[in-house]
Amino acid sequence: MAFKNVYIPYGGYWSTPFCAWQRSFQNLHAITFAADIGKRFLQENHMSPKDFDELILGITIPQLSAFYGTPWLAGMIGAEHITGPMIGQACATGAKCVEFAALSVEPRVRQNILVMYADRCSNGPLLVYPNPQAPGGTVDKESWVWDNFGNDPFAKNAMIETAENVAKEAGIPREEQDKMTFLRYQQYQDAMKNKNEFQRKYMITPIDVKDRSGRKVMATVEEDEGIYPTTLEGLQTLKPVLPNGTVTYGTQTHPADANCGIIVSNKENAKKYSKKKNIEIQVVSYGEGRAKKGYMAKAIIPAAKTALQQAGISIADITTIKTHNPFAVNDIYFCQEMDIDWKDMNNYGSSLIYGHAQGPTGARLIIELIEELVIRGGGYGLFDGCAAGDTAAAVVLKVTVE
């Protein structure tokens, strides 16, 4: 899908730090936590919740009372006049919500949409389903997070197996995965220079984490948690997770907890809310892709090509690339197929290093894509990332700096 009148105001977005699961955010209700941060963002930026005509909630992991989803979240941030859909498309949720907002803004059905993303991989729900035909009337059950990491009901494999399948078919050795991961770790360190100067452009900190009473501060989070100090030598000592495999715990991401937000508007509203009037951010196109069963990382190529085709440009026209890379295999394969140098993408970090919070992951990467394009003086940017079910989603943005 291509767009001509969809924009994001510069600075009209935010992310919390990403905390590895079972760290500081592990007990926070994802939706109420998102409301707290959303209200804080609006207040600090002197924006009224009354200015939005729709709210979209991207969430992939059920939370208590999530049945009331978007209307509940809207009420908590002071936007009782609006509602909107809940969208859960696994790891593609970040991009999909932007597309869904764009589909309403483009024909001017909506003027100013707030998109919020919230997920908590920690302490995911254990769901119980009635099964009267089971022996003794026992129930079917699943751990929403853990069981779905380990089993695609269609492809009949775990997510790590999809990475191994692509590594084998594309001839991606263990040594390249180690080198790619170490490069991505080094790129993340650039975001931490000058007291996290890059991340401070969009990240809301510090965040006081309180107990259930709301009175006692249990921790104060000032940056991403759970980033493991990485060396090439250290990566080389790790054993593959699967027998005779190539993927280690070092060359795959870790689950995380976080929330994000992005404002999607028409040109007039985007300029109104922009922190810098000389910067224009246009949502140009969206694309989806799907690979054969059990080859999730391969879906990123048709998704990227579709988004580029819809935008009327080629990969050679792209200034900045950010990817959701749950496995180092993803980026190696992407570079092979698109003829890209490893160093020409994922500057300032990626989900391989700072973690995967499901719904918010793609949103943070899109935000970082914008900020890097601004640093580079503008141009086209591509976000691309795989998702459960051997699928992928991609977004092309254009940033103009006058």
C-alpha cells in the first residue's frame, strides 16, 4: 500500500527502555503502564488527549481486563471521547499499526491518530480452554508466551528451528552469526555515547517502578536492562541451542517488556505537533511477505520488496535500514539477498541486542529509523522485520530536513 498524505510529527513518538523479561518491568500491567507513560508524554509535550480522533492499541500478550483494551486505555490517558481497535500481529504489530492508522488518515477519515504499543513477556498468562471430550473432562492449556515461542501450529516447529532452516538452506555458518552479533552490539554502543545521546531523543526516562500499592519505589529504570556485555571471543565459546545447530543464545534476541507510542497524522497536524518545523516525516508505503513453512527469516525479502515497489523506489534509494532481527541469521540473509553490506544497516542498535518486547519492538525500530534519517540529513528509510507464522512486514518512510 502506498500513501501520499500520511505523516509523523518529529518527536511525536516515544519508547520506554526495553527491560529483559523478569527484570524491573516484570510485574507491571502492560496496559496501565502504557497509560502512565502515555500521559507523561502528552503532558511533557503540552499535547491534549482531546486532539486525537482515534487510538490504536498494539498488543500481543493478554493482560488482566484486556477485554476492554483500547477504550480502557483511552480513558486512562484522558481521551474518553475516542476508541479504536486492538491489533495483535505478533512481531509485525509495530508496522501493522502504522499501516492501519495510515489507511484512515490517507482518505481523511481520521486526522490525528495516537498509536500505542504495550506488551509484557514476563509472567505471561497461563490460559485454560474447556475440552469436554478430553479424558475425564480435563482442560487444554497453554502458556501464552512460552508455548507459542516453541510451537507454530501450522509449520509444526519452534521459532529457533526456522532460523536453523534458513541458515542451512542459505549456507549461513555459525562463524558469520557470531560476527554479525558482535557488529550489532558495537552499533548499539554508539547509541550509548555521550550519556545515551541518541536514545535520549525518544526514550522516556527515568521511570520509577512502584509496588502494587503505588507508594513504594522498587526500582528506577534509566536505560535498557538486560544488555549482555558481548565480545566476539565470548560468542565463539557458546554452544548451539539445538543439537548440530548453529544458533546460540548469544546470536538470538531475548524477550523483553516495554511500551511505545507514535502519532500518525495528516501533513497539517504533523507540522503542528512537530518539535522541529523544518523536519517532515512521511509514511510512504507498507508491505507484507510470507515465506514457506518453517523459514520465517526469508519472509523479510518479499516484505521489503513489496514496500519498495509500492514506494516506487529501489533498495539503492534507501539511506537507512532498520530490521527486527530476532536471530543474526535474519540480517545475514537480508544482506545476501539485497546486496547490502552488514555495516550499512541497524546503526545505533536493533532488537537482536536490546531485546524483543513483541508489539513495541517494531515501533521502537521505526522511531530509531526516523532519528537516524534526521542525523543523516534526510532520505528514505526502510524498516523490515519477520513475524510469527513465517511472515514479515516492512514500512518505507521519507524524512525531509530543510
